[in-house]
Amino acid sequence: MTNKLKIVTIGGGSSYTPELLEGFIKRYNELPITELWLVDIEEGKEKLDIIFALCERMIKHAGVPLKVYKTLDRKKALKDADFITTQLRVGQLKAREIDESIPLKHGYLGQETNGAGGLFKGLRTIPVIFDIIKDVEELCPNAWVINFTNPAGMVTEAVYRHTKFKRFIGVCNIPVGMKMFITDVLKLSDKDQLSIDLFGLNHMVFIKDVIINGKSRFNELLDGVASGTLSANSVKNITDLAFNEGLIRSLNLIPCSYLLYYFKSKEMLAIELAEYYKGGARAQIVQRIEQQLFELYKDPLLDVKPKELELRGGAYYSDAACEVINAIYNDKNTEHYVNIPHQGHIDNIPSDWTVEMTCTLGRNGAIPHSRVTHFDDKVLGLIYTLKGFEIATSRAAINGDFNDVLLAMNLNPLIYSDKDAYLLSKELLIAHKIHLPQFEKAIKQLEQEP
């Protein structure tokens, strides 16, 4: 390894950046970062300035020799980078509000990574990620891109399906939250060796086994989740409902909290509709939280990550992103839960699929964990359905074809009328047109319709 360790964070003006920097500071002895570049766009300049000043104070407080930079020039930042983290939101939180509110207006779940909202977040995000990859290939081709931008699984699928770039890993905080839940419930110490057999798609993962010091303790966790005495929900943005006991026992798997959207669609829709009619979608709550956070961040006396950031919904973000970088940089060959193409490791799904699963991470990237070679047949139908949706969305994001959008919308199990799929697709395309230039021709035609 060289003496220089340069990390570039695209979306540097995000309210999550202090969380990420705290993770780097905590790991400075293992990750001696010399340069951290924060990149944003013109619309995010004010937030970037506030975040940059806070980061400088945090670094000074920590007493580490890390130099932080800010820029709106992505290419300038990427030159000779070692790692790039992506945490961007095309259209910012106003776009998320559209993703959530338009489906709810039509009586459908409004959520930023699931259903119609997830589709349109993918359509806006994938082309931007592709542009970033082109710059990486030109300016730092040996760098690793650690993507935290949602929908992380769909974005990773698109990168591996439609580009030749191979140093790309999708990361999510949900599996880390589930790991922390296990650690807390089983009262594990740092000396205990924990290994989790986790499989599925991003925001659709299941735990099939939990090994502590070589012995399975899965059954006691399953009993707790099934009986409702334990909750594996680690995120603020999903209502914590208990799964039906019979369902959990028949599955013999522990689902992540996002599976509530598929196993409790009726209840989750009712909750979201009630919140929508009372005062707005989750995005409006998040905007209020973010406004409060940035007021805190402006305080010249603040020089640590504020506790209030935990309300934002990104718990364990720094653990997920920083530990992946740490494992690659130091060739640690440790266990992580990431999104990559499994390349035939799983015997009952297509070999080119990108999935979220237990992997070993080292200098050469992520290698699927040898114990997980088969996706449980009981949930394979749901996984196939969602993967078909992801593949169709990634194709639509590239082609700019309205019919491809309609296909993706109709394939999503949270959409159950082809007529409504058309209305949602049309309304969301027009609402997001400034961020969907690839659909310019299709949008002009839709705007002329009565």
C-alpha cells in the first residue's frame, strides 16, 4: 500500500457525512486516510459548506492528520482516488417526496426504494452512477466504488449488467443493523465469533443461520422473532410491526424489516395513507429532521457527530461503509453482507444476478460465502419477481423507453393494476422530468395526452 490514502465521497453535503467521518476517525489507526474529498453539485453547495466546516472541526477535535477538501468539480476530486463512496440523491429530498406522495395519492404504497417510488429513484439514479463510473475509469481506474446510494441492489445490478466496471460494491446498513440486533440479544462480546448466513436482494434479505463460536443459535432468535418478543427492525423509516408467528415458523427464516412491505402490504399501506392524509409522506418528516440537523451543524462549537443524526434513519451507515473499505484496504478477508454478482455461487438462480449475501472481503473484493450456496425455495418466487423488476428498471433507465417503464411498474408486486401502472408511470415521469433527460421524447408525448 502507498503512503497516500485518498477517499472521495460523492454527495458530500449529505447529512450522513458526519456519521461517515466519525467512522473514519474511529478507524484511523487501520485506515490512515490522508485526503477526504467531499463532492457535491451546485444545488447542494450551501449544505456542502456547512458539512465541510463541521468535518474540519471534527478532525481537529480528534487530532488526526486527515485533510478534508470540498469541491463541486467531481473530476478534480477523483484524480488518483483509492476509494469512492457514493451517497447521492438525485433531486434531493423534494424528489423523494414526489416518489412517496404520488403513489399514495393513487392508493399505493409510497416508499423511496420499494414500489413505484423505488422504480423512479432507480430511473434517476442509474444514469448518474454510470457517469461517475466513466470518470472513475478515466481518472482512477484501480479505485473501488462503495455505493451506498439507494436503491443499492438495483444500482449494483445495473452497473454489472450494463457496464464493464468490476470494482463496484453495493452496501446497505440493514444487514449491519440485523447483526447488531443479534449481538445485543445474545449479549455477545468482542471475543465471540459471529457468522451470519444471510441471503436475498437488497432490502429483501433473510437470515437462515447464526453461528456463534462455531455453534448455531438460530433457533432461539427465530423463537423470539416469531413470538414477537424480539424485533429485528433497526431502521427509523419503517413502522415496527410483528410478523405473523406462523409465517416466521413456516419460513424458518428471519426476514429484514423491509419484508413488511410484502408480507403486510395491507397494513403498511393503511399506516402510510393515514400519515399521508394527516400531514405528508415520510420525506416531509425527513426534511424537517434534516433542517434541524443542519441548524445544529452550523454551530461553531459543535465538533462531534450530534446524537440527533440517529433520528435520520441511517443507523450503522459508517460501520457498513467503513468496514468494507477497511477490509479491502487491509486485505482482512472478513465477513460482510454486500451486493455483488454471485457468479454461479448460488445453484438455483441465474449466474449473472447481483444479490445481497454473506461474503468474505479482502484486497480482491467480495467473494460469496461458501456456506450459502442455495437460496431457500420458499422465498425464491418473491426474489425472482423483485429481480425481474430490478432488471427491467435498469433497462428502462438506460433506454428511456416508456414501455420499459410500464413493464417494470407492472412487474412490481406492490402495483396491482395495469391501468394504475400507466397513470403512475405517466404522472411520475412528468413530475420528475428535469431529472430524467433520457425520457425527454416520451415525456413530451405524454404531456400532449388529454
